[in-house]
Amino acid sequence: YREAARIYGELGEGERASRALVRGCSCVADLDERISCLEGVVDQLQAQQVTDVKAEGLTALGLACDAAGRHMEALDWYRVAANAYRDLGDLEGEARAWQYAGMMLKSLDRFEEAIGCLRTASVLYADVRNRTQMVEYEAWALMDLADCHLATGDSAEALFTYETALAVGQLGDGTINVTTRPLWGMGRCYWTMDDLVQARRSYAAAIDDAERYVATYDEEARRQWLYESVRKLYEEYIRLLSEVDDWVQDMFPVSERCRARTFIDLLVGGPIGPLEAITEAGIESRSINSEVLLRDMEKVISELSPRAAVVSYFVAESAVFVWTITRGHVSDPIRIEIPRAQLLDLVLDFRQTIETQPPQGQEPTALLEILSQARDLHDLLLSPVAEGIAGYAHLVIVPSGPLHYLPFAALYDCPGCEEGALWGGQYLIERSTLSYLPSLTTLKYAQEKGRHAEAEPTIFALGDPDSGNPDYRRLPGAQAEVQAIARLFPGPPEPVVVVDIEATKTALREHSAGVRHVLLSTHGFFNPENPMASYLLMAPTEQDDEKLYTHEVFGLGLRAD
């Protein structure tokens, strides 16, 4: 940018040279250095009386101070920038400066001050001559203004402002989503005004609107942003449904839609994103609509095996909802009062406990701690549905959010046991066989994919890979395991077993796609921040490293049951 400014200066284009310097300073990563750089440029522009670029520099200074947490300085710079734009007659620039000030004040919960700034910005945007190019900015200013009214308890004014924002947003060309948030806000307003029917209509419209937009987004980053931004929308909608007795039966279809949409998109070749977003977003697949999804759900429920019960969870911000599903029947939801963050802590603590090798001689104490945590999680998550799953030989777990990280098989039922005497209980896997689904509806698509694929009725088994890293303990029991299980599939064709240095990703890719059963007995490494970066340990080769990442599994072309 300095070089661009020098060239513009030699060409006698001082305004462009100054603008290049402002943009260059705005790219400095260190915020204090960025602020110092911009202050120098603004002083230079003041001396040169380059007023239009100076206004840009003042706005950039406000943004930099805001990012650095120097909020009072930022507010001063935004106000000075707004006045500078006003002197220039630049309504768009003045509106944007007031909008930035209002957004910052809103983030600081200074709602009354924010209302003044955002109201000014929205009026100025409305006065901009080429209105169609500014509708998104005006709609955003109105949405922030409505949020502030709602935060101060003025639901009627907030509702009016959300409705105005929706009307303005609908004037745009539809390439940017500025209509979901007003619909969502209207639902919140109706809810606070106890008009639950209108609230439900607004929430449903907001979800449909969000799904319509994500279907048009080609860039994964934009779709992912929308996935994450509407998770709370789904959660609020489900909580609203739970408050009306006649709507409770609709909670499970909404939660299923919320989980299933993106997984169906994955199965038909869509992109892979962070696990939380995949499992909670429920954004419309570009090839599946909600009516088809609900019909598929009803078909799966009606055709469930009489030996199987499904336990389906939906983790919201402040509670967990759980259903039991058997052939032809979905239970009423049970609400478990535990916040998402607390549940995640319990799950991660449990994983850390079972993954930590105890010091020599401390094994009994360590096992007792494992059993205690496993019993507490069982009591929290499975005891509430014990009656609904009693007598079923097979359980299908549909996890949600943090529960994707929980090994349900290790949960421990010990009725009447006291602390220090937990030896008479039973692990869940000792009582029932288990399988997992990302959503109930995806069972239909997984089964159809399996029916269309031809796989040999044999097994590929991989165990105890030699990673070459002494930090990873070998698993000699895993070699015995895969050999013993492979003998249960005598063929033809013959089973394929690879162990030690032959247990590679190359072997997995070569043999796993054409068989009906796949067994991987190895170490797993869990990444709670980015689950798709979790991996299974393999033996390395010249072509491949020792890590089979979650996202790589989607490229294996598996046709196994």
C-alpha cells in the first residue's frame, strides 16, 4: 500500500495516494500499531485538507479502537467521522459511522445510547438516493435498533422495527440474507408479548427463510456461517413448542429436521463442516425438502425393528430434551435440566478420566473414579428414559452436541450402589447392543445406499498398527481381537486382516470399500474443538502419515453394513 501511495503521488493523484495509506494502515495486525499508523495518516490528511479520505481514516480509527477494546476512544472517533461525512454531504458515510457506533454501544449493553445512533443511521440510509444499493445496510441498522428496543423491554417498538427491517430487506436482490433475523426477532417479540401463535409462525418462517438461503450459497464459508448463526434459532423454537401442551408432539419432528438436513446433504455429496454445525444446524439440503423429510421420518419410525429402541437427544443452551422411539411410537419429550456448557464439561472430564493411564498401584482407585463418573452420566442421561427402553435388546443412540463425544457403551448402571462400593453394576454395552445415528431420518438413506451397493459378505479387520512413535502404546490385545473376529467370517471370500506395519491407510482404502464389515481396532485421538480433526492411529507409509482423520473417512467409499 505504501508503494501504491508513492506511485499515485508521482502521478499527482493525492486522494488515491491517501486512500491507499488508510487501507494499508487498516491491514496492520497489531492493533496498537494500526491505531498509531492511522493517527499519523489522519494528521497528515488534516494538514493537507484531504477531507473525504480523512473521514474514511477517522472511521477506520474508530474500528481499530473498537477492536482493541478502547471503546470510549472508538466512540469519539465515530462521532468525529460522522461529522466529517456530514460536512461533505456524504449521507452513506455518515450513516455507516453512526451504525458502527451503535453496534459497539449495543455490544456493551448501552442500549439507550445505541438506539440514538442506530436510529440516526437508519434514517440516513433511507435518505440515500440510490436506495437499492443500500437496503442491506439499512436493514442491518434497523435489526440492531430493534434488538436494542427488545433488550430495554419495549417489545411493541421492537416488533415494529423488525417488521420495518423485514420490509426493507425484501427490497434487495436477495443475494444477502437480511430477512431471517427480522423474522426471528418478530418471533421473540410475540413471545414476550404472550402471543405464542404468532411467535410460532414467525419462528417457522425464520427457519424456512434460513434454509432457503443456504440452498443458494455456493461458498462453504457462507453456508457454515449460516449454519452456526441459526443453531440458537432452532433451540428457541423447540423451547417455545415445549411451553404449549398441544405443541409438544411437534418438538421431535423439529429436532429431527434440525439434525437431519445437513447429514442428508453430506450423504448426497455435500461439504463437511464442524461436527457441532453438522449435527445441530438442520439447514435444508439442496435436494431434500421438509415434507419429504417428515415422510421419511414417519416411515423409519413405522419400520423400526421390534427389538430396537431409539434414544434421541437434543442439547439446547439451558437443557437437554430426550425422546424414546419404538416401532410406530414417539414418546413425549423428557427435559433434563443441565446447561450445554456443564454437560460438555462432564463429558470431557469423563473422557479424560478413561483415557488417562493411572500410576502403577493406583489402578483400583482410578477404576472407582471411572465407575463413579460413568454411573453419574448414566443416571443423568439414561435413567430418565429407563422405562421407555426396558426390555429392548438393541439401543440406537441419536446424540446431539457434546453427546457426540460420549462413549455411551461405557455408561454404568448401579442401582442402590453407594460411593466406594460400585462393583455390582453393569455397563450399558453388557445390557444392550448399541449403534449410533446422526439423526433418525438418515437411517433411511444409509439403508438405501447400502441396498444399492454391492459388497462382499466378508470382513476387513485392522488392528494394533505400528505407528513408529514410542509415545503410543502398542495394543497386542487388538491383534488377537481382529484375528478372532475374522475367524467368524470364513468366506468365501477370505477375510482380510492387517496388523502391525501393514495396518496402513493404504490398506484401508484398498480393502474396505468392497466388504460388508469393517473393524478398526486402534488408538483414537479426540479433538473437541474441531471434531473433524480427530483421528485414528495407523501405520505410516511413504505416501501416508499415521493419522486417519474423521473427514478422510467420508472419502473411503464404504459400503459396509
